[in-house]
Amino acid sequence: MAADYIIYGSEHSLFTGKVRAYMRYKGLNWEERTASRQVYLDVILPNIGAPIIPILETAEGQYVQDTTDIIDFLEDRHPDFSVYPETPVQRLVALLLELYGDEWLMIPAMHYRWSVLDQQYDFVMSEFGRLSAPGASTEEQIAIGESISKPFSAMVPHLGITADTIPGIEITYLALLDQLEQHFSQFDFLLGSRPSIGDYGLMGPLYAHLGRDPVPKALMQQRAPSVYAWVERMNGPQPLSGQFLEHDVIPDTLLPILKTMCCDQLPDVLDVIKHNSAWLRETPGGNIPRFLGHHAFTSGPAAGERFISSYAQWLFQRAWLHYQSLNGDARVAADTLLDSIGGRSALNVSISHWLERRAGQLELVEGQLPHL
Ligand SMILES: N[C@@H](CCC(=O)N[C@@H](CS)C(=O)NCC(=O)O)C(=O)O
């Protein structure tokens, strides 16, 4: 039977790992195709307008880019066993952790791929080479990988990964591994026996880089075996099974992770929002560049500069909109959680310029704040 869906991506791509795990959980009739150079030329560039993976192709010939949009597109079509909790606080936590995985855990992911490259050189380079030239010899793939991986390795300093910040990035990542180990030794997924959108957000960095590249994979297996077991569970799930915890409970084991997120990432996102708004005031109706210069950031004890990623606002808006739509007891419950993790003021920020994605481009544009 021909597949209903095709995902074009690659095994070593962070965001392909996120969507692959989702496709498997939903039990869809789909196949994955390697995004070779030919696929970039024939499929991705003509239909998406930019060289980015993963992308979804439907049997009807629709194309969707961005893992969040892909998941939402498929959730609409296949609503059973939704990965979005219906209860207010769990949904908020799931959305926050998607943002954390997608945009912030890219820092340790990229660090443990590129800063320890000398210890995993042939593996990483041949992975890139295999993507472009699946039929070539390993030596040829390494040579091709050296060339096509340059834009990715060039991102490292812009993500704030430098000699000064690396010790702090490692301390923060090891703490995260220990906290996740506590959690996954008790729960199959973040919010119970069913994976949520938060699990998929974490899966991107924790699989393709941190759970697969040789150096960080060995670290995870040795220091946090339950986290590694979660990675394997995410990759080999029982489709359409499991439940979120009853009574909208957030396990205590998630609180330290959420606190770190609120302390490290949310100030960064709030500053991104300011920069996006300032840019739009200067350039009404424009396409916001994906990167708007650099700003200061902290990650645990690490302090440095990283790029201002305009896209972070779009992902944050999802959690913000959900929180802002809550009333009565649901709002009180969300506020209680946010107070305990230090996130209440961030979720109450006012957003003067609402952002939207537009098909055929990666740059965000100003949109209309949905009705609350
Ligand atoms: N936010 C996007 C990001 C996709 C992404 O960054 N993909 C990487 C590979 S994992 C890529 O192709 N990057 C090229 C680029 O960003 O221009 C998503 O959720 O799909």
C-alpha cells in the first residue's frame, strides 16, 4: 500500500528525530526518505522555498514544513490519542517543554556534537556525507560531509558555545540528565504513560545528537540509563497507547527542569520578543530575519552571547496563548504551577506584535493576535 505520508529527513537531524517519533506513536501509514541532495533539489526547494528538513508530503501532494506545524497538521487529521493534554496545567507544561527542547536544548546538543568532534569525527562527517550521497563509499561520504556540514558547525559560536561557556553548558546538561533520570525512572513519559508534545520537543536534541552521536550517547547511557531507555521508548512506542496522569498532576520530578527553563530560557525569549517588536516598528509588514544579531544569555553558570532567534517567539506564543485563555480554577492552577517554577511574569508579558508563519518562507511576519 502506498504511504499516506512521506517524511523527508535524516537520522542525524535533530528535528527529524522529533517528528519520526511522533509518526511512529500515531501508527500512521508513512515512510521516511533520506533528504539527499537530489531530494533537496527536486522536492524541498521547489515546495518549501528553503533548504530545511524535515518536511512532510501527503498523498494528496501537500507539503508541510516545521515539526510543530507537521504535528498540528497531523493531529487535526488523526485526533485519537492526541499528544496535547486536554487539562490546563499539563497542556501548559507540555507546550513549555516543547519550546525548551526545540530552541534551548539545541545548545548542549550542538556542543556535544561539535566541541568533541575530534572524538567522533568519522561518524559525524560520514552521517552528513551519507545524507547527500547515500551510495558513496565511507571515505567519500566523510569528504562530502566535511563540506556540507560547514553551515551547521558554523552555528556553534552563535549558539553561545565558546571556550568560556562550555564548562557551564556541561554542568547544566549533566544536571538536566540527572533530573530526567529521576523522572524517567518513575514515569514512561513526561506526563504519564502517553507521550506529549513536550516529549517530542525534548526528543529532538536528546536523540539525534545527545542520544546517538558516540560521545554524548555513551555519556547518557552511563549516567542516565532511564533517559536512554526513554529515547528508545520514544523511537519504538506502542502506537496509540497510554494516558496522561489523572487530575492534571505535574510530577514533582519535572519541577527542577521547568525552573531551569524559566530561569535560563524565558529571559532570552522575552528579549527576542522585544527585538522582534522593535524590528517590526521600524519595518512594518516586513519579513523578520531569522536572526536579529546577538544578545546576552545565561545557561546555569555559563554566561555569554548568542544569536537572537526570532522564531523563539512563535513557539513561545503557543504556551502564552494557552495560558492567557485560561479562566477561573484553571488559571489559578496554572498560576500556582508558574509561581513554583518562576514563570508567572513571563507568561503575563504583553505581546505587542503577534507573529505568524507564512507558507514558502522561514521568516516570520506580523499577524493578528487570535481572539482570546
Ligand atoms: N523549527 C524547525 C527547524 C528545522 C531545522 O532547523 N532543521 C535543520 C536540520 S535538523 C535544518 O535543516 N536547518 C537548516 C536551516 O535552518 O536553514 C522545525 O521544527 O522543523
